[in-house]
Amino acid sequence: MARIRPAIGKQPRIRAGYWFAAKRYGIGATPVTWPGWALSLAFAAALIIDVRTATGEIAKMVVGAVLLFSFAYVAWLKTDGGWHWHWGPDE
């Protein structure tokens, strides 16, 4: 699968249906469309609410882990190019 490499400082081109772009170096993704940013903000808000309102340390950790893995799974599904190690633009 050919990757389109943007010039530095420009937004990457993302195929329809994807919300995240693979990071240029390392593993993971970054949000590049409004649904990706909305999902990221909703995850952060849910995590803050969990930390402030859940009673007991175990409950906080369990809910936090469920939120984290759910967010990571959706981000993985919606990332153009998938998650694997990237060495930069000369890959």
C-alpha cells in the first residue's frame, strides 16, 4: 500500500473513512479529522470524569483501563496505514 508523504507542516491526505494518520516516527496515530479529534477529547473527558467520580482505586483503574483499550481499539481501526513501527519519511 503506497503511503502519501506530506511536506513538513502540511496535513496528510487521509482516505475516506479514516480519522487518524499513522505517526511519522515510532508507533501509533494522531487525529487528523474532526471525528478523530472528537473521539480523543471524549476519551480525555471520560478519563477525567472517571478519576473524579469513581469510588475506590480499583474501580478507577478498571474503568480507566476499559476506556483506554476501547479508545485504542477504535483509533487502531480508524487509522489510515495501520499501526506499525515507522522510521520516518525515507521508509
